[in-house]
Amino acid sequence: MRYYLIDEVSLSDMKKTDGFLEQNAIRSELEKIFWVAIPEGILNEVQSRHKGCQPYLFSIEMGADWIQVELFIRSQQGLRCTCQSYCTPLQRDFIFDFTEKMIKELGVRT
């Protein structure tokens, strides 16, 4: 799996990150995993046509002192469709911008 990893994060910064994600993402059924929606305007051609598979999401997983941001775009509706794939360059920029904004806004030191 390809992902963006932020490690060596302090406990206090992890708590701030958890609070931020509670407000700005969707908590999954699994503890410490959040989903962030990909805006419709940056879906790839296949994802745009697959209305029944929308919304599309990327995941953020939190560990004891790390944050892992997946670069795989998934459908919230299921796991077995060809519309799910690694992010496009535009989607990657959105993922990195979201993550960097979160780090900057919270003052997370890495």
C-alpha cells in the first residue's frame, strides 16, 4: 500500500489530531481510522461515472505516535469495483493539502 507517513508525533499532538479529525472527517467503525471525502470536482473519469459508488474517500489511520494517510481512493459503498484506485495527481494534491493544513493548523511538530 502506498501512503504518506508522519511519525514521531507527541501524545499531545496526537490528541489534537484526533479532535481535528472528529470535526473534519468521518470516523470509521475501526478505532483510530478516519475517512475524508474526495470532492466531486476532482474525481477521475471512471469515478465520476460511477454515481452508485460515491462518495469516494481516503483513509487516515492513527497509531501511538504516527499518522498514516493512504493514497488509495475507495468507495464508501463497497470494496469490489474497478473505480477504486490509487489517487490521481490532482487527488494526491488534495490529500497532501488536507494533511499539511491539518498539521499547520494544529501546530503539530514532526
